Amino acid sequence: MSPITVGLDGSPESLAAADWAAREAAQTAAPLRLLHAGDSPGPQYVPFMGVQTSALIDVQREWSDHLLREAERRLTERHPGLRITTEQVREQAVPALLTAGEAGELLVLGSRRLGTVTGFLVGSVALAVVARTERPVVLVRAGEHAQDEHLPDATGAEAITTPYRDVVLGLDLENPGDAVVEFAFEAARRRATGLRVVHGWNPAAVYGYGAVLDAGLNAELAEEARHGLSDVLRPWKEKFPGVDVREQAVIGGAGRHLVHASRDASLVVVGRKRRQAPVGGRIGPVTHAVLQHATAPVAVVPHH
């Protein structure tokens, strides 16, 4: 089986990503690959006047080796049967992670919450990889723990032995993407949990902005959206009969509804259409909104 690869840079979010990736690898019986790319000595290290010397490079490599060894030791203690490999490459982070993602089952990265206005930094490693990769990527926030994926116990306390929270899927009826839908159904099946499918539709696309809404036509469009959602999901329900599916057609952009749903989700799954922008790849507005503000881990699945 292809490995699940996680990019490590020593930041809290990358360590949380490593924990999530280890749990996913243990659940799927996949090997786990810990990858550190570039010569960065970590977020706390500032080279003197930017001078790069052989001594500094040695320090950087020693720091990278220590980072990988410690992560491997910690994850092995938590998951004794997990097959873990480590790799350090001097290639810059984005191209190295893109290459690693192509060779693996799944790529897992840490992501930072930078606030409701700024979101991700433009040009950040995670965002650049998501925009260009051909394989699924999961982004994990700092502070994400195993118990966050599970429902509270009977007393309301956090637990890791209770059932998983639902998987949430954002679905575009015009181009649902089989790879996206299958990823979400498979994730729900493995977790033995429900799948909540959210589709957003916009009346303005029919009426035009500023037009007076016709209540009767609005209800008709809503019914069409619900039927369309059921039609797309029907063959997947037959393929995954054990997954309990809840369908939700909502008015307006799906982004804010998915962000809201992420508060009670173990995983949010969204798609990214494969297409080349003038500079690199492109992330659609719904996916970008989810990446900025979702509280649960987010899986971005490229599709045609």
C-alpha cells in the first residue's frame, strides 16, 4: 500500500498533522512517511545576518534529524504496530511535498489559522501545495486531538472510544467529482459514522442580483436542488450501504454552511477542480473559505 506522507517543519500545526496522519495510517494499515524538506532549522532559529555557512548547514541537518527522530519515537509509542519511515530532503518544501504527494496515498500538512480576515498567507506552503497537487491533501490545525474527532461520552466529557463525529462533504451538483464523493464515503465508512452532504445553491443565478424573489419559484428551485442532490448520491448510497447519509441543500454559498458544519465534524471533504491558472493552480472560493475557517481537519480532493 502507498504511504501516507506528512510534512514536518517543527511547528505545532505540523506536529498535529503528524498525529492525525498516524491515526489515519493505523486505521487504514498504510505505512506512514515523515518528511522534512529544505534546510530550515525551525521557526525559532534566526541565522546571524542571513549568512549560510557549512557549520550552519550542519546545525540545520542536525535539527532536522532530531525533529524526525523525535516524531518517529513519539508516534511509535502511540501506535506500536505502525510502519514509519523518515526522510530528509534538501529540496524546497513546495516541490518536495508535491513530489511526495504524487507517490503516496495521502498528503497531510499542518495549517495555521490567521484570523477571520486574512486567513492563510498568500504563498504559504500548505496553500501552494493544495493549489497544485494532483492527489488528496488533508490540512490539520494546531491543537487538533484525537478526541476532537469523537462525540463526547455520556457525561459530556471528551473521549476517544465514543463514535466518530460525522464526515461532512461539500458537493457541487454541476461538477460533483467522483473522486471527491468516493473519498468522503470511504472516510465515513472507515469511521463507521454518518455522512452529511451539503450543497449550496444561489437563487441569484436564476433571478439576477437585485431582482425580487418569487416565493413560488424559489420553492420550486429548492425542490430541484434536493432532487438533484439525491440523484447524484443514489449510486454512492448503493455502493456504500452501511453509510448513513444526510442531505442538505442550502440557499447561498456552501462555504459558510460547511464552516458551521465543521464544528461537529470529524473531517470536512471538499473538491478542487484540476485546472491551470496563469500562475500555478487555483483554489475555488468555497474550498478557500473552508480552508480559512473550518475547525475540523479538511481534505481537499482534486478532480476533473
